[in-house]
Amino acid sequence: MSDIDQIKSLRDETGLSVADIKKAFVEAGGDINKTRELLASRGGDIAAKKAGRDLKAGIVDSYIHNNKLSGCMLELLCETDFVSRGEVFQTLAHDLALHITAMKPQNVEELMEQMFIKNPEQTIRDLITSHIAKLGENIQIGRFQIFQI
């Protein structure tokens, strides 16, 4: 696989800019696994820089389990309505609502430390951090409510 193909593959996988991926790829000496590690660590740096930004937009999403006995309503916040209307942000909100319905965390702090139900190698905090890096905006969970019969 050529360098260009590997960079394109990482772009598809992470959603990060080609420039960021190329820079990490060069730093990693062309090693794809080291590049992934560098990109993951930089996602945390990006999230830390954006953490203080005002959250003026977002969406409310819900998930109802197919047995209709449990569900969740979630408020997911971001900086702009441009991001909140995007498919990536809306998918994140729905995945979080699904996770909350299944795992029933008591609060946001507990939720952030849980392993993501769709990818047990990633915490919810890591999932949100990767989306902050991908979308370039501060993202936070506002609140959620679990409903169960």
C-alpha cells in the first residue's frame, strides 16, 4: 500500500485533516500503527484547547430499546448549529443515547469513564475526544434521562 493510500485510509478512519495525518505519518516514519497512536494523543490536545469554548448549540436525541421498555433522552452540546446539524454529530448523539440506555450510568462523570458499548476498547471520554478532534469544536454532554418500565 502506498503512502498516499495509507494517508487516505487514515483520513477515512479518523475524519482528521490530510495535513494533520500527513504530519503524523512523517513523524512516525511511515509506520501506520505509530501514526494512529500519534493522532489519538493529539486528539486529547485538541480537546483540551477547545474545552473552554462556549457551547451555544446542540441537539436533543433519544433512543428507545426495541422492546419499548427502556430508553434515554440526551442533550449533546456543541459550539455551532453547523456542527449540530451534521450527520457525524447526530450519529454521536444517537450512539450515546443507545449506550446510556444499555449501561444506565448514574451521571455524566460515570458515563465518561464507561467503555463504549460499540467499541469496548474506547471509553466514552475517548469517543467524545475523537469527535472534538474530527469536528473541530468543543462537545459536551449536557444532561440525560433514562426511562425504564
